[in-house]
Amino acid sequence: MNAQHKQFSARINRIERKAKAMEHGSEAKLRKDGLIELRPARRPLRRFVPVRLVLALIAAGIGYKVFLLISMGEPAYAARLAELSDGTTVNQIGATLMQIDPVTRMLTDLLAPYVG
């Protein structure tokens, strides 16, 4: 390829990238020399962590707690939590997270007659 062809190909690539970016909208800006220049519109910032993912993880955690509580029974579950709370810092955090909360108790009372 000669230099002119490379330069032309680079210009075509630049134009195609700009056209693709402008599919989501564009903003017109008046330059000092009076030329109106179209630029791709800025996309809004996305959240770092998707809300649906966080809600799904919380629901999965509560579901796991309900499953354990129904399958083990409340006395055995409480004994396990007591063992965890005497362990390392990570175990203590796990014991705090796995405590029986009102939502877990309500779901356990609701589902226990159907499960077993």
C-alpha cells in the first residue's frame, strides 16, 4: 500500500467509528469559525455493580438460609451458628450473616409444611 491509500483507509475508519458512535445520538457544536460540528452524544455513566445482581445474590443467600434452616431444624442450626461464632474472624462474619432474621423466619414458617 502506498502512503495515500493508508491515509485514506485511516480516514474511512475514523469516519465509520464516529458514525457508529453517533447511532446513540449526537450533539451539535458551533465552532469559532462558524462551522457546525456534530459530535457523538455522551453516554450516561453506568453503575459499577448492577442492582439486579445484588438483589439476586441477596435472594439466593436468604434462600440458602431458609433451605438450611428447614433441612437441619432450628436447634441444630443454632448450634452450628454458635460453633461459627467461636471461630476465626471470617467464621464470625459468616455467623453474623447466617443468623435467623425476620425474613428467613417468615419464609421458613411459610415453606416448612410443604417441604417436609
